[in-house]
Amino acid sequence: MFKAVIFDLDGVITDTAAFHFVAWKKLGEKLGIELTESFNEELKGVDRIESLRRILALRNQELDFSNEEKAVLATEKNDYYVTLIQQITPNDLLPGISDLLKDLKKNHIKVGLASASKNAPMILNQLGLTNAFDTIVDPATLSKGKPDPEIFVKACEQLLITPSEAIGIEDAYSGVQAINDANMLSVGVGDAETLSAADYVFSTTANLTFEELMHIWELKNY
Ligand code: G6P
Ligand code: MG
């Protein structure tokens, strides 16, 4: 039996992608860079500064800004994003997640958070989930972002388990790669084609139950 489940936040526990998009779009307008929803997909799981770098790269403007100027722009986006996420409530939990977290606790399975978002503690608070997690990795302590496995390995270290005893759940391609390279069982939520590297993909969190996770674990380990 697995000993822990490590969750991504954005797109797995709640859907913040739309808020990120609105905030980046506003910054993009100021810079004269138009952002599309399909490009926004590529920013899933990508940290704040790297997201800005990719946005500037759309117009080959990456080198037009110093690191200090990029930090100011990223803060501007974040200030707006933070005002947007104030509206998140426990009703914004994705389907099935509340029951899954309860069932994991009931069965003494540890629960960790591996999100690149520096706003994760605030979002968990808005969702009423601050006490639902046994550990949260602080992304400020990481040297590499996803797809590097560091964040998932660190979550396991913080829970005092080995990655082979854990399941990771992600909605982003880069996140699934990170889970795989951490040597954990990977579960994707979303498009089966995009997430084909995952050991198992659910089209929606509504189907992500404790029973299903046990089933997948048995298939993989016996
Ligand atoms: C998650 C989201 C990304 C976001 C990143 C950093 O991984 O999927 O879209 O850029 O977190 O979020 P932050 O709240 O720190 O700007
Ligand atoms: Mg995500």
C-alpha cells in the first residue's frame, strides 16, 4: 500500500489557471504582447519568473529587460493575481477532492503539497484546507522547477518516506515528468494525450477516488 499522496495544487485541487491567465493577459497588454488561452496551457506548472520569460520570448523581448525589471513585472502580475484569488472559497475545490482528502486521512495515508506557487498557502487557506496537508514544500527553497523532480523528492523527504512509496498527482505535462523522474507512481488529471507519460490518467478529478488509487497501486506493484 502507498504511504503518501503528493498533490499539485493548480489544476488538481482548484482551478487557478483562469486567474493566472487574466493576470498575465493584463500585464501582456501593457507590454504589447497578446496572450492566447492555448499559450496559457504551456504556463501550467511553470514558476512565475520563468512564465514571464516565456511571455517575453513570444516577442523576442527576453533580453530587453534586466532581472530587476523582470522582477518588478512579475510582482505587478502577482499583485493583480492576489486580488483575483481573494474570491476563492471552499466551493472552488475541484470535484471529488474533498472526499479524497478525507479518505486518505481516514486511512492514515500522508498528504503533501508540491506546488510551484508561492501563493499556495494563501489558496489553501481560502479553500479551508490549511490543516488537510501533512507537509507543504516551500517553492522558494528549490533550486530547479518542474520538470525537475526536486519538489516531489523534497515532499517525500519532508514526510519521511521514499518516493517509491508515494503517488503524485498532476495536471501538467512538466509535472508528470517530475513525478516520473522522482520515481513515484504518476497520476495525471486532464487530457490523456497531453499526459500520456503518466502511469494513469483521469479525465476529471471527479473520478479520482481512494479506491481508484488503491486499484492503480495494485496494478503497478503486483
Ligand atoms: C503553478 C501554476 C503556474 C504558476 C506557478 C507559480 O505551477 O500552474 O501557472 O505560474 O504555480 O505560481 P505563483 O502563484 O507563485 O505565481
Ligand atoms: Mg498544476
